[in-house]
Amino acid sequence: MNWKKLWFPLAICAAALLFSAVLYSRMPDRIPTHWNWKGEIDGWGDKHWAAWMMPGMMVGLLFLFQALPWLSPQQFEIDSFRKVYDFIIVLMMLLFASLHVLFLLPSVGIPLPVDTAVMVILSAFFMLLGNVLGKVQRNFFVGVRTPWTIASERVWIDTHRVAAWLFFVSGCLGILGALLLPVWGLKPFLCFPILILGALVSVPYSLFRYKQLERRGEL
């Protein structure tokens, strides 16, 4: 485990824990945990669970991510794209920390446009992920992992080039939709399908590309 590379994501986890600790005494016993399509609170949860679950999950995921390079078999090593892998770890920690802050603030009386904020955060995550997805090398844990991308390095590369573009564009469109759509209920229904576009297209594309190369005898 490389502690020099781990300090920043650990700092994000610590910040999330500190944020919970600072707000904990001000939080009511039951806090809002879910909003319906109209923006109305329709779900409540215990403050102990809400305050500590996300930071705990972040710490657990962080150490799991540190174990994955050791678990990777030869010829599929994560170390071949370690800088990108470390960036993705930081990106995921920032995603969870941002959502944690967003969901706790309303419990202490700070109103937020939850629908817009969630969509902007998720869209920014997809956009930044798309910016580096094309640099992910073939492995079993990160990226578009289908039988066809794992079987062929060329299919892996081609699929991730397409996926990178789709993720980036869908993230940009998601941010625009979240900021420009005036009606609360429309935002999740329109923006979420846009965000999952990259995954929905990338998987069948990997099969299409594999069969195309197979017919040409280029695998």
C-alpha cells in the first residue's frame, strides 16, 4: 500500500467524518433521506445511520481499491495505468463526500435544491470519468469489462475510446439539463437516462466490434 498516494483520498474520508461530527449534535433524531419526483421529502432515517454510514463506506471502499492491484492477475495489472486508477479513486471519494454533504445539510435547516445538486454532482463525475476512461488498460476491475473487451485488447481500446466520449458528452448534457430544466420532476427522468447512455451503448458496442474484427480475421 502506497501511503504517499493514499493521503489525499484519506483526507477526503476524514473531512466527511469531521463534517458528520460537527453537524451531529444539531441533527434531529430522524432526518430526511429521500425526496420524491416533486421535491417533497418522502423518506426519513435515523441520524446515526445517516451521519456515519457514508464516511464508513468511503473508508471501506478506499481500502478495497488499494487491495485490487494486488489481486489483479498477470497481464491484467492495474499498475499499467496506476495514475489513472488513483485519479478514479479520488474522483469516487469526492463523489461520495459531496453527496454526503448534500444530504446532511437539509437536516440542520439549510435548504438546498437537492435535485439540481445531485444531477450536477453525478454529471460532473461522469464527465471527469469520461476524460480518463480511454487511458484505462485491460483489467478485471475498472472500465467496460465484458467478455469481448477482456478477450481482445483491441476491442478493449476501441470500446473505451467510444465509452470515454459518451461518458464525457453525457456528463456535459446532464449538467446542462440539471441547470436549465425548470420543472423539478423532469430533471431525474431526463438526466438519468442521459447519464447511463455511455454504459448502455458501450456494452453492445464491444460485442459489435468483436464480431466485426472476428469476421475480418483481425483478432
